[in-house]
Amino acid sequence: MTVADPRQFLLHLFDTALAAVDPGALLARHLPPPPRGRTVVIGAGKAAARMAEAVERHWQGALSGLVVTRYAHGAPTQHIEVVEAGHPVPDAAGAEAAERMLALVGGLTEDDLVLCLMSGGGSALLSLPAPGISLEEKREINRALLRSGAPIGEMNRVRRHLSRIKGGRLALACYPARVVTLVVSDVPGDDPSVVASGPTVPDGSTAREALEILERYAIPCSDAVRGVLTDPARAAPQPGDPRLARNETVVIATAQAALDAAADAARAAGVTPLVLSNSIEGEAREVAGVHAAIARQVLAHGQPCAAPCVILSGGETTVTVRGHGRGGRNAEFLLALAIALDGRAGVHALACDTDGIDGTEDNAGALLDPATLARAAQAGLAARAMLADNDGYSLFAALGDLVVTGPTRTNVNDFRALLIHAGSKAEISGNH
């Protein structure tokens, strides 16, 4: 492959990363042997339908079940029902699916197997509030957490302790059946108890910690919410609970796998990859500043690697919403990066969410080139003002630089790639 076009090169890296974390291609090797009794499949998340489709394709024997995924993220299945529901804000469809899931696993025996398919997004999709809390109240807390800039781990900790089903509670409902959970991880560190708020995996956190998170971000909560978070009878199961002793959890897809695949593709094109981290968190615009500084160091000093090179990173940034514009965290990252680079020649970039949805928008992310700011100015767009208004989507849409994939039916969070080349585009070449 000759990579004469930086834009196409970056899109190629993103496509390669997505292929490496496609659960449809990965799941079969992790399936357990069929049990003596029944097999019930349950699951939630943006990859849940794709995972259910793969189970049906490879499973030997009878099965039935139910998974819930985001609207427009479904896949054709015959034996496992796919329900679509609201994300990132929970809705009644998700709550109803959670109720049905609890009923589905009730009354199983120790000869039965529950195959649980979990991926990012499952926390909002599998929303069943604790007794005494309304769905609307939990929804409002979720909205407030999304606006607060809280890291995903903290958001999910609150969700776990306000739920009837998360934090290992679904695994208790399956007992005494064995539960095997297959996970597509969208969280830094790939802790399966954090993905989708761990319905079948206890995490060891406490309700008191969840209450402290709400207080830290000044999110108001009712007496009912406070009561749930201070009631010892509502405590989630802890690691080591004997009722969960036969269960198994396997992470089948990660951000690191996506970055490794992209790095291999870059090497094949004669471009040196530099993987910063698979778990970068923090404000998107601040993360952009760090990436810009590294790019300038490469161009000025050939450190930490010489051009042509590509800086790769994953994880999940956050955006503290202060404006009224449109834009997910990847558009925010790229707009802040464009401003920080200020038209610096030799730097192109892509930032996309691997689920195909940047925040709540219809794009996966966007592309940046050295002329982004100049083209924006020619179009009458004030980049700094748009960043202050959290309006990255509108800028990149006007420039024709959005990346639109549609739902990818996987989710290992953000993928960022900065291509740095000191000379002509022709320097970047290789064989494929």
C-alpha cells in the first residue's frame, strides 16, 4: 500500500482498528462448552446484537435469550431476541428489557448455563432503578453526570448502586446456574466490573462511595436516592461471594488490541507508530494540548521518534459542557488540537469513537489537516468561539471533515491518530 494521501491513511488505520475488535470475528474462540441443562443468553451494550449474532452462528445446541442494544444497533438473530433502547439516557424500553431479563434467568438450576454478553453502553441500556427510585429520577441523575465531566468509571459507580440489576446483582438472579460473561471493554484498564456497570461481576465498591461522587459534582439527589445509598440491605455482592464461585469472565476485545492493529498497519506503510496509551482520560481539550505538544516535539527535534510517524492513543476523554453547540468528545479534541497546532504543517489527525457515535451525534468523529483553521476562517467560522460553545461538530460538518461510519456494533472507546511527516506526502510509503 502506498500512503500518499494522509486522510486515506488515517481512515485505513481506523478501519484496521475496528476490524481487530469486531466481536463477530472474536467471540467464537471464547465460547464455553454446552452445559447439561439449558443455555440462556443475555446481554447489553452497543456490541450486544453483534455478539448475539455470533453466538447463534457458532453455538452447538439449543439456546434462547434476550439482549438489549442502542437504537439502530441491532442485528438479525433467530433465537436470541434483540431489544433496542435509549442511550446515553435510559428509557422505558431499557427498563422493560431489564425486568424481562431478570425473569428469564429466574428458576435456573446448577446444570444450566447463562452466557452473558456485555459491552460499553450497557449501563444506560440495562437501566432498572432500585426500589423507591423512579426511572425519570435515575435518568436525570444520568444527565447530570454526563454534563458534569465526571469520568466514566465514576458515572458507572453511581449507576451500579442505584440499580436492581448492576454491580453483580444479575449474577445473583442467575444462581445456581453457572454464568460465563464475555466482555467487549470500553473502559480504561479493562476492568470487567466497570463495563456496563458489571451486572454479573461484583466490583467491591460501596454505596457510600457513590453518594460521595454525587456530592463531589453537586448533583442533587432525593431522600429516596439517599436512602438507597445508605441502606446496608441494598449492598451489592462483593468479590469472593460463594454464590458466584463457578462463574467466569473473559474480556475478548480491548482498546489495546485496536491500537496494536493500527500500529501494525502503520509499520506496513513505512510509518513509525508511537502508542501513547490505551487509557487516556481527562478533558478532551486538555488531552489535545498534550498531543499537540508531542507533535511539535517530533517536528522540531525528532523526539520521541522521527517523522514520518503516527501517534496513537485510546481511552475516553470527557467534555464539561459549558456551551450550547453540537459536538462529541472527539470533535472537541480535534477542534482544540487544531487551535493548539495553529496550522502547523506536517500534521494530520483523526479522532473517532469506535462505536461509530461521537457522544450523541451521527458521526464517529472527524479529520483534521494543517489547513483546517484557514478553511474554517474562509467559511466564516470562528474556531475559538466554537470551541468555547462546545460546537466542534458544526465546524467539521461545514468543512466536510466528519467521519460517518454508522453503528459499528463494537465499542472499545476512542481512537486517535496523529500522522506527522516533515516533508512531502510522497515520503510516506510502504507495501501492502
